[in-house]
Amino acid sequence: MASNTSLTAKALEQLGAPRLAELLMEVAERDAAIKRRLKLETATPNKMAAELRKRLAQIGRGTSFVERNKLRPLAADLEALHGSITKQVAEHDAAAALELMWQFMDLANGVLGRCDDSDGVLHEIFCEACTDLGPLAETAKADPIALADRVFTALDRNAYGQYGDLIETVAPALSERGLAHLRQRFIDVVNAPPERPAQTQRLAVGWDSSRSFHEQEAPLRRRHNARFALLSIADATHDVELYMAQLDDEKTRPDIAAEIGLRLLAAGRGAEALQIIDAAELRNPSRPDPDWETARIEVLDGLGRSEEAQAARWACFARELDSRQLRAHLKRLPDFDDVEAERRALDHVEQFPQSIRVLDFLVAWKALDRAAKLVLRRHRELNGEAYHVLAPAAEALAGKHPLAATLLLRAMIDDTLQGSRTGRYRHAARHLLECGSLAAVIADFGSFEPHAAYLARLKFEHGRKASFWDLMS
């Protein structure tokens, strides 16, 4: 008979420290990972730092491919090492913790290059560790120039994006002096003449720890990393010119033009911002990119051209049923004018050709009376496959507009049964039961089938779908 005794921390406490120590020693002799963890937990701060360096170096020397079944143990090992650095070591010696964290991050290219981390488990561990570098550097009062050189080396070798947030996290510790030094180092990389083809190395298929990163990575990747770093430095220093310089070849893209325009506006250069935005090459001028259009409106407002901005907001709403632009438009109207403008806007919405889009808008806008009238008037246009819109709409309308809610539920039921979508039978059965409940409060079905007639027709047309009807019993 199995024991009902649960293994809890409180139960283990009753064993007492001597017995627990004996048991842990027995387990540690059979499990190397636990043995390493216990050695770390019992070490003095100086000894712990030495043990961590030793273990990190051991992982760094690895060259064999890490099989899938060994990824989780490796992840657990890395997380334990990370925790020991940020807690036990950092508490006593921030400088030692900072150096250990750099050593930890140095593992990323090698570890990620010799395993299939498609789930991103290991990558996430390194990205999280990267964010600790800034606070550790501040606490350790790292020299800004030396820190900038260390950041440069890390980003120059950023093979898997593990250092994506590095500049953001270390910017306070770098200060103005360190950021200026780092900026110049990356500018030198970008401005360096291209290598001759004979000197250009092929991109490596996998990571070979016996060869340096630069021997395996093409110069093109190095320049890409440098530009990415300069964009981050531009963010940290609010340097619009530096930001634009990295995107000069792409500034006619709508998304890039929008981003540059907003930065110029923030720098008090609104006229220049509008020029950049208006020079963008739109794929379809009649349907501009929403982010580009939003940026242009913001710039127009910043320039004091409020009437043009309002006209652009209305045009965007009218074309796409963009509720954000409509709310922004109404918010800027004088008192009482907004009421008439909202009525006019909802009249426009009701005439929009795509009924699902109209229903979604009206329900989100809380215009439920209009939504119910739409359903009754255009119910044949409502595609039952759009259950992501119809289901919440039916729920919203059920209280005051049960007939409209019923028609929405029927649209989903019909689509499910007519298409024999067995994966949705459970939902369709629930919708049919909801129709039965709503029928009790519908005084007049008008020209629509009463519930009993609808149910009889379903049984006649789909009576052989036993797996559905079994759900109704």
C-alpha cells in the first residue's frame, strides 16, 4: 500500500541537520550536479568565486554537440551559476561578480552554437544574465573606458543576439565618457574599408570553440552588429543624427521614416520630421502603413497644423475603421461637437462593406443597439467561421438583444455543422444550448425561425452527426 506521507520542507526539518547532511552526501555522490551545487552553497565568498570560475571554464571548454535530452540539465546548471553570481558573490564583491558575469556571458556563443535551442531556453538564460551586467557595473564602479571596451568586444561577437539589451543596461555605468568612447569604436568599424574577397571568411555552419569568432564570422555580420550598437547608443544619448546615419539607406521605408520623424519631432525639428515622413515610399498610397500615418499625424500636431491632423485622423478612421484614430479625433473637438461627430462616424461605420469588421467595431465601441440592428439587417453576410468576433458579440448582446445574439450563435452552429468541423462540435453544442435559453426571453422571432423549428431543421439536415448530438444529451 502506498504511503500517504508527503515530502515537504517541514517534514525534512524534523530529520535534523546531521541526518539531512548524511542524506545529502549520499545523493551528492551519485549526482555530480548536486555535488557541485552543494560545494558552492557551502563555500566562502572567495572560494565560491574560484569554484564558479572553474565551472564556467569547464563549460567553455566543451566542444561536443549537446543532445536534446541534456539541454534541461545544462539549463539548470547555468541558472544555478547565474544565481550564485548575482546573489552570493555580488553581495560580498561586486567587482568579482561583474567579472564572473562577463565570463558567464562569454559562454553564450559556444553553448548556443553546439546545441539545438529551438525552444529558446538557453538563449533566455543568457539574455536575462545580460541585464544584470549594468547594475553590477554600477555597484562595482567600473571604469567607463574599460567597461566600454568590454561592451565593444561583447557586441562585436554577438552571434545569437544574447547581447541585445546590453547598451541599454550598462548606459548609466558607462556615463557620457564611456558612451562617447564606445560610439567612436563602432563608428570605426562601420567606416573601415571592406575586406578584399580573398580575406573574407565564410559564415560558419556551427560554432567551433577552437577558432575565434572573427575566423568564423563574415565582416558583413560585424558591420551589422556595429550599426545595431550605434542605434542603441543613439537611443541612450538621444542623438538623432547618429540614429539617422545608421538608417540612411532605408529612410524611405515607411516604418523607418516614421521612427526617424518622431525622433526629429522630439528634438524640436518638426519641419524636418515632416519632410522625412512625406518622402517615404508607400507601397500603397491609398492604404498607408498605420504606424507611418500615426507618426505623420503626430508631427502635424507638433507643428500646430491641427486641422490637417484632424482631417488625417478622420480619413484613417473612415478607411480602416480605426477606433483609436476616431477616439483621438473626438477628444480634440469642442464640447457638444463631439456628439454629432460620433453619430456621423457610427453612421459611416454601418455602411462599411465588411459586416464582420462593422460588428466588431460596434461591439467594442459599446454601440450595442446599432450592433443588434446590424445583425438583424445583415445576418446573411456574417461568416460563422469568424467566431473570434461572433462569440464575444453574442455574449455582449444576449442581455438586451437576445434575438440578435441568437442569430450570431446560429451562424457559428451552421458553419460548424455544414463544414463538419468536428473540433468545434463541443462549442457548437454549447451555442445551441444557449439558443434554447435565449428562446425563452424572445417574445417575437419575427421573420426568423423560432427555436423549435431551427432545432428540427438541424436534426433533419445533420441528424447523422452522432458525435455532435451525443454532446446534447
